[in-house]
Amino acid sequence: LAEFLASSKARYLAALKEGTAHEWTVVMGNEAGDLDTLVSSVAYAFLASSRDRPMVALQQTLRADVRLRPENVYALEIAGLSDHDALLYLDDVPSDVQYPPPGSKFALVDHNALNSRFQTAHIQQDGVDRPEPAKVVGIIDHHEDEGAHTGEDVSPRIIQVPTGSCSSLVANHFRLASQTPIPPELATLLLSAILIDTDGLKEGGKAEDADRAAAHFLIPLAQQHPEPTDALTTDPLVSQMTKMLNEKKFDVEPLGTRDLLRRDYKEYALPRGDTQVKVGLATVPLGLARIEEPAEFWSEVDAWMAERGLDVLGVLCSFRSPKLPKKKKGDKTKAKIKSKTKTGRPAGTHRRQILTVVRDGATIGAGDLFNGLEGAEVLDLQRITLPPQENDAATDLTDERPGGSKVRAYEQRNVDASRKAIAPLFRTII
């Protein structure tokens, strides 16, 4: 796998300079750059590539941003890919070449509509700029179908909802469709992505039959022994990998507000009448109560919205309530952490919160958006207050913030609704 990644990267970069990149298929995940999107693209490229149809996996993130996702680094390391130089990131593409080049072909994983920045190449012919659309030739995804790229030349076109992990769909498809065997290091990567997306295949969680089927045949490949296990959730490899991946995923203490906002971030240009509303959704593994420097937090939020040109920013918090500290024998002091939250959830349980910011002058009224969210049964929202801004009391945020933006914060009582459910809801409301 490491040899394939390094070789395909070097050959593709050479093809870009030589003007032969149209011979390649670029396998690309979504812009959030999570483990599932990284692994899906690597696996698709490795298992579908051939001499007459070369493929390369391209990550829509920057090389320097690898540090924002320690769970990705850990998964690559246990798969024997600690040298990240073999992976192709967006900023590895030379700045002096047009990208995408004319004739570009893309296979999409973990999303099903090509990002606008990759949709069109420009050809200079007789002094005239002629746009040429890029082609999408394959899709494997587990998000809501956006209805793009539906032609017969898109093969495979697999969009299966619900499925916990796109990596499950990639593994299941190429198990039958590819002549290339899955090596142990790729099996380990695929299994890592499935486990982190399904919380260890937990019963009653996000894991579906496709996820369990993929894990069942990947576990013996990753462990390099022939006996599959029936008790997936109690398999030692599953338990150990899930524990370590979750520890890494929530280890975000070194990150500031800006890094947390862009760490797991997706952007949408949503139609509203004859205009568009630009929405950014950032998934953050911390609760809103962790805002310790409100002035710095709001300054970074405003700066990020300005940098991205956003009308709306949604901060989607997914975290666990603090657990009760263990008492030492004979310790009669009262615990400083309550055993239940204000929502009645026991400490240590999974919680979700949403912070929604609508800039002044946005093409959608804040009231329309807030009312739409509050009326959505799939979220089951409850208004909450935020930590106070400097020199201010805590507020339910019905007033404007300085600069005119409107803000509301919510406890999301349906914790099963992730960004996969929230993004389509924003689209419907807008």
C-alpha cells in the first residue's frame, strides 16, 4: 500500500507537468478530511487502479493540517504509514499548473457532488477561454443523494443511506469487484474508519448491516489470521482500536478556536430564490460550556465567517458529559461535577449542542432559520444559554451581537442526528 501511494503520487504529479493527467482518475473524499474520507479514497484508488486506468487518491485538505486530526495520524501509524509523504494533499499540487487540468476525471467517496472548485477546467484556444467540465466516473457514499452525476457512465454509483461508514461500502464493493487482494495494512485502515464512525459497532448505534459485514471480513485480514469472529463488539482488536481511536479523536486541547472550526468543516452554497446562502458547518468535539475565553472565541468566529464569506455558521458540538471523579476511600467531600446535566442526561453520556450564527445582511432572515431548526423533530432542540461574554451576564441570545449578527444556542436532545442529518435540514429550510 505504501509503495502504491508513493508511486501513484509521483507519477500523477509528473503527469500534471507533462500534460497527461487526463489519463488518470482522481479519487477524492470530502473537504472535512476525516478518517473515513481519507481511508475511502485510499482504498478505492488502490483496489480499482490498473495499468490502463491509473488512479490516485487526493485529499482535499492541506498537508500542514494533518495535526488537526490525531486519530488520522494514529490510524496511519498502526497501518504502517507513519510517513505521510506518500499521501497526496491539495497543496502538493504545483501552483504553476492549472487544476483541475482539461479532461479531468474524478471518483467521489464520502460525498456525491463534485466540489465547485473542481468542476471546470479552462482551455485557451485561439485567444478564447473555453471552459471544459470535469467528469465524475464513480461514486461510493453514505450521505443523502444530491442527485448529481447520474449518467450511465458513472460506475459504480453506490449511495446507501443509512450506513455508518463509507469505508464499509468501499470494502464491500471491491471485495467482489476487484482482483486486487486487500493487504493487512489496508484492512487495518478500513477497519479503523468503520470503528470510529460506528463507535466500535455498538448495538443500537450507527452501525448497519453493511458495516458489520465489512468488519466481519476485515478483522481476520487485519489480524492476519483466518478465523473470523462472530462477536464483533467484543473482539479484542475491535475493543482496543475503538478505545485508542476515540482517545485520539477527542484529544483537542492544543487546538484554538480557529483550528477547532476548520478541523472537521464542510461548506455549502444553498439556493434560495435567485441567490445563494453560503453555510459552513463545523463539527467540534467539545461542549459550549468549554468556551473559556468568550472574547477570543467570538473574535475567531467572526474572523472565520469573514474569511470564508459565510452567511451562516453552524457549530455542531458532539461530546460526552464530564464523568464523576472517583472518590478515594474515606473521602467525604462532595463531588464538584453533577451526576446529571440540566437536560437530565447522566454524566458520561453522549451529548450534542448546536450554535447557529447568522451574519447581519445574510440572504436568509435569522428568524426563518431559527424557527425552521426549532421546529425540526429530527433534532428535538432546547434553547440554552452560553457562557457570558466579557463584562456581560449570560444571555439567551435573543439580542444582536456586536456587528449585528444573530446567535442562538441549543441542546440537541436527539443525539443520533449528526451533520449527515443536519446539512439536508439546512438545505430544506433555506
